[in-house]
Amino acid sequence: MSVAQMLPPAVTTKGPSLETIGMTKVFGSLVALNDVSIKVPAGSFHALLGENGAGKSTLVKCIMGFYIPDKGALKLDGQEVAVHNPRDAQALGIGMVYQHFTLVPSLTAAENLVASRADAPAVINWRKERRELETFLDRMPFRVPLDRPVSSLAAGEKQKLEILKLLYLNQRFLILDEPTSVLTPGEADEILGLLRDMAHRGEITVAMISHKFREVEAFCDDVSVLRRGAKVGGGKVGVLTTREMAAMMIGDAVIRQSAARVDPPRIGASLEIAGLFVENDEGRDAVAGFDLKIKSGEIVGIAGVSGNGQSELVEALSGQRPIKMGQVLINDQDFEPKRDHFYRFKVFGLPEEPLKNATVPTMSVAENMAFRSFDKPPIASMKWWLSPEPMRAQARDLIARYNVKTPTPDTPIRDLSGGNVQRAVLARELSVDVDVLIVANPCFGLDFVSVADIRAQIMDQRNRGAAVLLVSEDLDEILELSDRIAVISEGKVAYLTPAAGADRTTIGRYMAGH
Amino acid sequence: MNDGLATVLIAMLGGAIRVSTPFMFVALGECLTEKSGRVNLGLEGTLVLGAMVAYAASYHTGSPWAGVFAAGVAGSALGAMHGSICKLPKVNDVAVGIAMMLFGTGVAFFFGKPYIQPTAPRLPSLPLGGWSDSSSLKSALDVNPLFFVGIVIAIVMAWALRNTRWGLVVRTVGDSAAAARAMGISVDLVRFLTTTVGGFLAGVGGAFLSLSYPGSWNQGLSSGQGLMAVALVIFARWNPMRCVIAALLFGGAGAIGPALQSVGITQGYYFFNAAPYILTLVIMIATSSAKRSARDMPGELSMAR
């Protein structure tokens, strides 16, 4: 029995065309979406480009029925449709893959698929369901293991399962919200390629929100660019150049030039990691025999598929996770990730998800900026008596120097935008003398201006002689910033190469574990 | 001496069966509630109220089974109250649970005063020891039907969590509320229902206390069984079948003290009475690694976040 037979006859198995007409959404005084009209022809792969806050999410949320637009209409296959809530969108065959997974971690892939069905039977006959799932998967371009809990699947498999879920529910207009941010370049290319082929066969229509020009150019047919809630351009991919698209996205904002790589003074400290073992939450060795030496004035980029020990490595080095075995040496001296050692060896860090890993969200910007210095003069006298005024003065200075946009130094830091939280942390970590810098995914989810700014700051530190360990899931970022590249696979360095002349495919092959 | 050992073991078996039943019901109720991502610490209060209502209903109607049912209804009412209060924004389920615990016991004591004296009809038990000559074995195997009902409920619950749509919905809500909402499931409604059903089971557990063993109503009836059952759920790692095993183990340990006393060993009586508590501590420390229980823990529980 095929999936088509299981489904109500009214639902087509062809990708529909979709059109928004004059879509407008106002939140209070903020016009999040201003008269946006976008046309996605049937069987095409459309890219939605724009900076953070440009209105891409608002637009797709209006399409999906999470928001009711104040003005404007939605046409599916040329007919105007009303979508009042996500259920309506689902019934019309419009499905969305979110940036964060919407799978249930403790359920298996099969359970996730069946549970997502609105018409799941009250008592589930697993033998029958399994058979139907197998026939469904046979018709799909990719498959996932059905019987393992989703929590044990790799990010790429989860992403595939998310897409499979939409197809399983017979949703033929797919909206993808930055679907590749958790994937390796290889996985991303595979999934996007398969989706494009399905679209060109007319089976689905895809609209993808993306930041990555490379993917847009390789896989998409058309592009629409949003800026400040309005559609500012668009056209055929291939006719538009990257430069033109970038210009539309950024408008007149000034982007900081990336700092040039200069020969650093070889006076700083070196970082050496020897035979490091770190356990993950499940008690397995996520970092297993990791060896790396970073010289002063050098950025070593750690590339790898997420889940190969990168987070555990960074957490261990920043003192968030115990080191099971192995040594960390700075200038040939034993380094233990404790507060006094951080201070003595001048070790600083920009962990991933800074709001979670580097700040106390409910404390003020000023307090968060004082984490390194609150127990030292001038903020603390006699080591325990804190004075708020020097703390605020320091914060005001850092806010001005690092261009952090916050209403006041006393605003809770969680009220700041992602880019500004990252800048506040950057200000705290980089405003003093840095010998060793540990950076993880510093630009995740940030806009162009912030990205350029943050990368330039990291390069500045290198040029001043700091040893920089850069862990990133963005291979382009690693290629741009690093002096040497180390590929991490199953917790150890699988491949080490100078960045100059490094080859993407070779790196990709080692990332995949070959 | 061998006789003595046999007596102790038989008494422990009987104790395990008797003492474990309320644990089993409360733990199963709590297990269901926690599977949906909410903690109801108020089940101690539900247990006590269930015991009182069961005794009163049995006294007035003359039917102990009507008492059991009334206890379940009273428990559901408390569960529903917990569930609807927790729907309100910014309400913490643990704090509400503690309030509900005090509320439940308070209400039970208030209305239970007149029922301390009279005798209500008790639940009949099944004499399963008829084949044996030993009177101690006979009395040990005098099993209350609720014991088997509890085991059946555990089996059904374990099966339903895997094989029914409702089971998948409950686990989805318990593990990822965001995913549940994206599917159009009303998270609050599911949690309200699981808390209500959990309350029903805990109320029935209370009925066992007053209508079977110890079998009378007074204010010192429950010595924290409701709270211990919540701990049992963690120990059982949110698996209904393991809840039954944990309850039996706990019941057996609780019987050590009285069993030793019955063969004349009075030394360390209080120590042996504390056995279940010591045993729980020891087992908890020995078997539960924080990492392992974290993996089975529903992701939405407030203690998981």
C-alpha cells in the first residue's frame, strides 16, 4: 500500500505554488513586515535572504498561521486561502522545518512520525505502521534508522527526519528555516540537492530561509531579499551576483573590514593540549586522546561534525566539565581550568550560546561585564566589599568601546539581542591582555555587521600574539580565520593542515570520519 | 532457627504485598503525571484524603468498593485542582504540589474527625493461601484484590505508553512541550488530564490504607508514603513496571521490623523499622547515577531543567 492511498484523496501529491500579496504585520510601533509580495512557482526552490530581524521569520510565521497578518493575502495554487493557525497551514499542505528541532528526543523515529499524524489510531498496530513506514521510506530519497530514540541520532539524521516528517504528513510546500546550520557541508549539500531534485520533479515546492550565499547559489532557483521588513529585491539565482545580493541585504550599513593577518610578535604564550579525555553526559569519552599545540599568534580552527567532542572540549577547557585524563599546558606550565589560573595565565573565552554559557541572563549588563573583575579592585575592596559605581563605570566604558546596544548598563542582559550579548561578552573577555583565547561558534545566528566585527576582533587578538583555539561548525569561518586547521573526529584530531592551501573536500572527508 | 527465618521471610512476603499496594498506586499515578512533564508533590495529601473519603463512604454506604471509588473521585478532584492551578502563567508545579499536600491532609483531618471512632466495612481479601497448612503463610497470602488491580494498571500503563496514540501524546508533552505545541496538542490539557488520573490512582491508594491495611482511619495513617512514592518514581526511572518492583521492595523492607519482632528479636527494633528509608537511600545511591536517570527523565520536568 502506498502513502498516496493512505491519504485523503483531496490532498495532492504535487508541490503547489504559493504567493503572498501585500503581507503586512505590525507589532506595537514596529513594522515587522511591510507590504511584502513574494511569488514561489510550483516545483521551484526559493531562497529567502535577509539579515536577522529583516522580517523573514515574521513572513513565514504569517504563512504558517502563527501570526495573523494585519493586511495581505495568501494564495496557494492561485487560490486565496485563509490560514488562521498552524493546523490550517498543515491541512493545506504547508509544512515548516524549524531552526530548532521539533522532534521528541525520547521517542524513536517511528514513534515521532506516527505521533505527528493527526489521524493516528487510538491503538497503534506497530506491525502495520512499520510496514507502511518502510514503503513510505522506500519512495523517499533518504532514510533514517526507525527504531532508535531521536536523542541518539546525529544532527544530520534529525534534520532528515524533520523533512521526512513533513513529507510523511504529505506537506508539499516546505518552508525551511536555516536548515543547514547544524549540518556538515557534505550533509547540507546532500539534503539540499535531494530536495532540489524533488522540487524539479514537481513533487514539492521549497522556500528556504538562509544566510549562506554558497547554498543559495548552488541549489536555489529564485531569491527574494528582505530588509527591515520590506522586500528590497529578488530575481533569478545566477543572474544576481553574490555582491548584489549582499548589497540588498545590508543596505547602507558599514561593514568592518576583516583585519589583515600580520606577523605577530612571538612573545605570547603557547597552549598545548596533551592526551585529553573528557566524558560526555552519558559517561562516554567524547574527547578521547586529543592532542594539539597552538603557538602564540596563531589561530587553530577545529572543524568537525557537531557531536564529535567539540562542545565537551570547549567545556573542559573553560572549566564547565571535569577533565578525566590528560594535560593542558600553557607555556609549559600546568593549567587547570580554575578562576585563579584563568587570571594568572590570561585565558579568556567566547563559548557558544553566550547567553547560556557566558552570562547570567537575569543579571544586568554591568554585572555580567564584571565577571572577570568583580573581586578585584577597583570594584572590590578588601576582596569582598563590592562597589556598584566602579562596576557601572567600567561597563559604560566597555559598552561605548565595543558598541554594545543596551538601554542602560543596568538592563538584564537577556533583554539584549544575540549580537549585543555576544559583543558584551567579547568586551568582557577581550578588553584586557589576552594570552590564550578559546572561541566556539562565535558568529552563530548573527548578522553580517556583527559577524565581520567579531571575526576582526578575534584576528586582532591573534595579531597581538594570543594563541587562539577556534571551534566552529562553519567551515567558511574556519577557512577565513585559521592559520592551521585541525579536523576533530570522534574526540581526537584526525587531520591537521596549514590553512593556506587547505582543501575543502579533504577536510570534508576527514570530518565524515574517513 | 530455620523456622524463625522462614517466619521472617513469610512475614516479609506478606508485608511486601500489603505495604506495597498504596506505594504502587501513588507511584503509578505520579509516574503518569511525570511522564507528561509535571510533578505533583501533593499526592501525600491526596493519599490521606483518599483514605478518609474511602472510610467515610464505606461507613455510610456499607460498601467498601463504593469507598474505593469515592476515594478515586476525591483524588481526581485534588489532581484536577493541581492541574488547573498549574495552567496559570508563572506557576511552579512543585510549590503548588506542596500547597496541595497541606490542603489535602488538612481537608481530610477536618472532615475526618467524626470517622475516627466508628468502624466501616473493610475490603474483603482473597485467601490465596488455602493450599497451605501454615497459618502464617495463609495470612501472608491473604491478598487484597487492589494489589492485583495495581499490577494490571502498571502493565496496561506500560503498554499504553508505547502502543496508543494517547501514550505517545503524553510522552511527547512530557519530553518536549515545544514539539507538542507544533503538532497542535494542547500541552496544558494533557497535563491536566494526567494529573487528574494520577490523583485518582493516589486516592485509591489511600482507600487501601483505611479499608485494608492498616484498615482504620486516623490522622497518623500515612507516614509520608505519598512523598516516598514520588521518590520511588525517580528510583524506577519513570517506568511503570519498575514502579511495581520498587513498591514491592519498599513494602518488603517495611515489613522487616514487625517480622523480626514476631519471632522475638526486639533488639534494634527502631532501626529495622527504619529499614525502608535506609534501603531507599542505599539503593538510590548505589543504582542511580545522575547521568543514567537523567537520560530516562522526561525532558520537561522542572527538575530536569
